[in-house]
Amino acid sequence: MKNTFILSFHKYLLAFLLLGISIGIYGQSGSGIELQVHKSDMNVPGLLTKHPVTLVNYLTKGKASDKEKFDAIFTWVATNIKYDFDSYYSSGGAGMPKVTAILKYKSGICLDYAYLMDTLCRLANITNVSVYGYAKDDIFDVNDSIYIDNHAWNAVNLDGLWYVYDVTWASGATEYKLTKFSAFIYNIYLKHPPKYKTKKVISKQLFTINYCDSALTKTPLEITYFKQRFWNRLLLKQLFRFKLKTVRVNNQKINPNYYLCNPEAFAINHFPDDPTWSLTNSQPLRKFECDSAFYHLNDSTYASYIRYGRPCPDCDGFLANDELNKQHILRKASLKFNPRNRFITTICEYNIGKLKYIESKAFEDSISKVTVIDTSLAYLSFAKESLLKSLQNIEIDNLLQKNKNKIKADILYAENEKHREFIFRDKFNTRLGAKSIKDLERKTKMSEKKLIRRINRIRNYDANEIANPKLKNTDYKLAELNYKLKQTDSIIDALDQTVFSLKQTFEKTVGTLSADLKQKLIQHDSAFIPFQASTYMRYIMKDNYKKEVVDVRKKINISEQHYLSGLKEKIYTPAALCLTLGDSLFTTITVRNSYEEFLFKIKAELVRRCQMPVTALKDYKLYLRTQNRQDICWIKTSTPNLNVLFSSFNELLNHQKTAESILKKENNIENRRFKLTNKELDRRKRKYKKIVLNNTKVVNFQTRVVRKEKREFLKKLRKERREAARKNR
């Protein structure tokens, strides 16, 4: 029972912010404090590592200064002791650290790392202290309320100056990565996004007559449509069958960022229960919780700070105290800094109660002995109350973290819902644009058929009209015909100019729209490609509060706004305008053609009345045939452009559908992250509760021992008094 000591809860640790580096000299050259790494310090013969004394003797042999000895010890621990995830993820707490077990299995949790450094440094005559407190892990976010301390690190005194360091975080980086197979599948998907092509099929049965050649020829009918590439579609279909999986990876490489740290930089994500050991100016808990520097924290942060130690009279004074006073000082300081955290309070109260119990054994005076025993029982009672308070705080912390996790997921769902609504509107407008172009194609074909039918009508025009002198030409009749001729000719000229202007505007609009569509396709992909990066970060457990994700999401919003800029004016309005222009153009051509037929009849009448030469009618018929052919040829040359335009709209529509599927996929991955985080929070809650229950058993056991001691002492005292009274009689 005694071995399951209450310090067990200090083993919590979730994630490490580390990068591996090669063997050599580490640290800031400008600071003068560098980690000297030698291969001999990393590779100690196995037999010498089984006992701390032989290990320290080997590591410190030939080293004069404390710093050289410390560097050797730090290097060996950081490179040879691996983090014990099995112990960390166990349902209960661990017992007191045992150096022999740590050296035997070469593994441990943060408390084991800290205790091992204490032991090895003490054997090397170096003052080293374990520090317990709060470390901001992957679940922590700026402005969170801290209820439980969860980490242990060290402070060391070298040449009269105190330094803080964390050998646990310096020993390797823990992160989530896709498994090898999942990473292989994901990379294939990135290299082979959905691809589409314009498919052209030549019909073997249907033919169309080419009226643009000098001689009429039959050409096969070419059918164009939009289709995803077969192998691309087949590959993506197979890729989507796999569910990507992540795995926790620990890189066992030294990270010098946590070696003899700059106190201000270290305090961004480490702060002790007793603020004295931060080596910084005392700051309130809320300032530590709300420090925005944690949001921007990365390895370059440490590179920008100069390492240094500080004189700390309070630290020296703390070590000068006996164990009982140390517990009193730590209890008072921790309660003042964070009254919500009753874990460390329980430790202190339990230790004070136990020390008082041991102290009571030295007293012979009954009053003094009972007073000390009662003091021991009082502090053990305080420890019970602190444990009950810890249970309440565990529930509160779990509830707050789960609510925050739900908010994170809801933020993403809300953002993606806005993106989805935007895509839905964009798809609707794209379909309208594609429909406008399709309707324009239909109208173009209808107009072409009308013009082709007109060829036969023009061919049937009788241009062999003969002048008939017998017809009576009155002044009124001639004036009427000439007026109609002049007026109709004027109308036709105006319509010709309108047709010419509409053709030019139509060609310009179609050309500009085609170019703008290609540009918008690129902008659309630029807006939604970052979703791939955002989705990947969900796989490795990053959420909407993490800077990496926030930066990617900002890019999405900026790119999306860039895509939206001028979208209506450049794409959707011109698409509708093309249909309007085409409709006006073909209507104008039809009206002009009817006026030309009417003009032909007027000229025929004037030829019969001998008011116009016979050749004028033939020339006009030839002109109508030439003009009609030009109109047909213009339509023939414009139709392929409309096909390309329609294909571009379909391509944009397919890209929008792909973007929609990416949003759906990201939501699914976020839902997975949400569930895994809640699962981890529930695991922590169960673990903390079990630790509290185990510690309650420890406190109750110690309470029974002390009460038994008191009962036996009082019983013995009463017996002695009865015997003394009997003798006095």
C-alpha cells in the first residue's frame, strides 16, 4: 500500500513539441551556453548502466566542471530513456519512481525522468531539483482554465546560477502521423486529383453539309461531350475504399530547446506549482493561462531567446529547509497560485501528516506526543478533503474540455456549411450559365437550319423577270414602289449594321467569357486546394484553435474572396448576355431576311415595269446567296466556341462538385478527431478518478496507522496511570 504513493498522478503528459537534430554542439552560440554532445556520453556499455553509481562514474570521468558533467548526464538520459506510453495510458497511477527499474527498462514517464536526473546529479555532486507543475499540451488552448498539474521537470544549480530544463521533452518528439499505407494512399490521391477531358465522337451515320466550301461537301457530324478520365475515375474509386489511419510516433532524438532554457521562453508552456521555481517574475495563474505566446509557439521561439541562468535566493532558501518546512512552503505557494489544483495540495498534506507521525515517535511527553499525532491526523483529514475537491475539479475540467471540443467541431461545421452553401449557389449559377450556353447552341442550330432552308427559297427566286412595256405605269404607282424600295433598302442597311455589330459584340463576349472561365477555374482550385491541407491536419489531431489550421483556413477565405471577386460580372452575367445577344442576333437576321425577300419582290415589280434593268435582279439574288452563306459560315465558326464554353462550364461544375466532396470528407475527419479527443478526455477522467481513489486508500491507510498509534499510546498511557495510582495506594 505504501508503495502506491500519492505522487503517482504526476506522470501525465500528452504531447511533445520536439525536433530531432544530429550529434554535435547544440544551443545558441551567442548565449555561451551550449549542449556539448559526445558519442561516448550516448553509448555507455550496458553493464555500467544497470547501477546509477557506475553510470555516473563513467559519464563524469575526466570531466572537471559541473556543466560538463551535467551535459554528459543530460545527453545520456535524453538519448537512452524512452517515454513509457504503456504506463502513461494505463488506467491507474504509477508508484514512486525507482531508479533501478528506470535503468533496467530504459523507459519512464516525466516523473521518472525528473527523479532519475535528481539521482544522477546528486551522485555527481550537482544540486538538482524535481519541479512539479503545469505543462500545456495539445489539448490545452489559450484561455483554458487549469485544474490539474500534469508534468514534472527539473531545475539545476551550476556555478551558483539556477537553470530550468525538461529532459522528458528533450528526449524525443511525439506526434500523430498517417500510417505508411495510409500515407501512400494519401500521396497517390494528391498526385492524381479528379481529371476531366473533352470527348469528341465522330458519328459514322450522321453527316452534315459544309456550305462554307466553294463546292458543297458532306462532312461527318462531330459530337462533343465532357467526361472524367477513365483511369482517373477508376483509381479514385479504389482509393476511396480505404479509410486512412493515424499512428502515434515517437522520435528518439535530442531536442536542445529544452536544455538549460531561457526562463521566459520556458514559462510559456511550463509553470510550477510553486512560482519560485519558474525563475521568472511571479505572475498570476490567469496570465499563464491567457499567454498568447503559446498560440505562436514553435521551435524558432526558443532559437530567438538567449539561454541564461539566474541567482535565486528563494530557491536556495527552500533547499535549506527541512522536509517538513518544504512541504508547508509548497502547499502554501501552490494554493496561492492555483486554489483549483488540489492534487499537489494532497501531496503536501499527506507528506506533512506522515512526517508529523514520524516526528511523534520521538516524543516521550504525552501532551506533546498527542498534539503532534492530532496534527498528523488533521493534515491527513485535509488531504481527504483535497481529494474530494479534486474529484469535483476532475468533473469540471472534463466538462469544460468536452464543451470546448464540441465548440471546435461546431466552428468547423459552421464554416464548412457556409462554404457548402456558397458552393451550392455557385453550382446553381454555373448550371444556369451552362444552360444559357446550351440554349444558345440550340438557337444557333435552329437559326442555321433556317438559313439552310432559305438556300432553297433563294434558289427558287425567279430572277428571269422580263420587262413588260404594256403595264401601265402611273405616277402614283411608281412613286409608291420607289418609296417602298428606298424605305426597305434603308431598313435592310440598318439591320445589316445591327447584325454586324451584334456579331462583333457576340464574338468579343464569348471570347472574353472563355478566357475568364479558365482564370476562374484556376482561382477556384486555389480556393479549395488548402482544404486538402486542412483535412490532413484533422488526421493528425489538429483543430480549429491551432495556429497551423487557422493559417490554412485564412488562406481559404482569402482565395475564396479572390474567386468571388467579379464572378457574377465576369461569368454569370456574360453567360446570360451571350444568350440575349444570340437571341437578338438571330431574330435580327430573320427580320432582315424577310425584308430582303420583300425587297426582291419590289425589284421584280420594278423590272416588270421597265424601271430597273433585268441584270439587277440577278445580281441581287447572287448577293442574297452570298450573304446567306456568310451567315451560315459565321454560325459554323461560332458553334465550336460555344462547345468549348459549355465544356468549360461543365468543368467548373465538376470542380465545384469535387470541392463539395472535400468539405464532406473534412467534416467526417473532424468528427473522427472530435470522437478521439473525447475518448482521450474520458480516459484522463477515469485515470484521474482512479488515482484519487488509490490515493484516498493511501491516505485512509495512513490515517488508520496514525489512529492506531494514538489508541495504543493512550491505552498504554492509561495503563501506566492506573498502575501508578495503584502503587500510590
